[in-house]
Amino acid sequence: MGALSLQNGLLTLIIVGILAANVKGDCSCAANECCSKYDFCGTTAEYCGEGCKSGPCTTKTNDVSVPDIVTEGFFNGILNQAQGDCPGKSFYTRAAFLAALNSYNQFAKFGSSDAGKREIAAFFAHVTHETGSLCYIEERDVPTTQNYCNPAYTQLYRCNPSNRYFGRGPLQLTWNYNYGAAGNENQFDGLGSPETVANDATISFKAALWYWMNSVHQSVSQGFGATIRAINGLAECDGHEPAKVQSRIQYYQQYCTQFGVAPGDNLSC
């Protein structure tokens, strides 16, 4: 599929622990509860401390204003890198990203201001790479025999045999379990209507931010290379696809420069 292929798709969302009474699932916690790094709901330090994804987290937050960083000029600068008549140019908008951000207000808020800016740079570096500068909405050249239904997860996220769960949206959301969980958290039928991620720009960005906060955010502090490994490590890291890894790094460094922040260490994987 070229630069946009996720090969085997985004990494499996790990379901950790045994379901218990205090687990709401997919971070759908009560207002007074924190969603832990393992998607459990609770109010103690194990839930609200290190790795807390949402709710009244006790970890240090910064005062970074994402809308002030992701300006119209920055967003359109990515769109303008796209070549030719791209479907994404009339689909992806800064307004849709900011609307989705309202559901994920912990994005780029942990750690120092520089850490927040690096997280924004990392997110958009991967988005730029995955979509060809916001050109593509759906994964290209998917074999007709590939529906991305993982049978190990069909008890929780049963596949619709009429649907295919290939890459869609800013981070090319892939696999039935990701569509199911992202839909549960964002009030759309991910399993029954996965095409929603390609038809509704706000939902598309919500799905991307859902994946980021659940599967990538916890790797940001380890360096950009760790975020590559979290997104597509099996296919690209450890020398498998060095050109793709370098593409992601170059975008990340470019955006860090634009934001006036050092990219940090551990850039590759």
C-alpha cells in the first residue's frame, strides 16, 4: 500500500486485567472517576496517577492551549503538502479536529509545556505520514479478502460480515476491536457502520484521538521512537521499514521546529 499501509494494522488494544464491578469499559467512567492507563475506572492513585487518561487525574498538567498551537496556518500547511486532487482536502478541517478535542481534553496536557508541544507534534507527524498530508481518508489497495476482523476479539467486538475494518481516518483506525471500542466511547456504531470514520470528519478525529490516548499517549514521554513502535512497530521498527520510520521522524522534527521545542531523544525505533 506504499507509505500509508499499516501492514497488519494498528497494534492490538491490550485488554488488561479481569473485568470487575468498577470497570465501565472503554474509559466510560463516571464524572468523579479516573480512567487508568489500563482502562479501569476508579478514584485512587492507581487510577488517577501516572498514566491516567481522563477524569480528575492527579498527574501534573501544563497550560498548553492546543488551539493556539494547531493554528489554521499550521493545519492548512499540512493540507497544502498533499499532491493532486485529494479527497481529504474537502474532508479534514481544523474545526473538526478542535470539535473532537473537546472529548479528549487531556491530550497534550501532561508534563511540561514542552512535553505538550512535543505530543502535538508527534500526533500530527503520524497523521501526516498515515494520510499523505491529510490527503487520504481510507486505506488504499486493501485486498478484497482482508476484512481486518480479529476472531480473538469477536466475543466483545463481533464483526459484521458485511463490513470491513480497514484503515480509516487521520491515524487509519484498523481492526474490529478498535472500531468497536472507539465507537462505544464516541457514540457511533463502529462495528455496524465503520464507514462513519470516513464520512464524519469530527468522528474521524475523535477515533484518532481515542486511539492516541488509549494506545500511544503513554509512550510519548519515552521519545518519538516509542510512539512509532506503539502505532506500527511490528511492521516498521527494528529495521523492517526504515524509510517509513524516517518519514515519520522528519515530520516530527519539522513540527517541533515550528512549535519552537526540541524534539528530544529516542527519535527512532
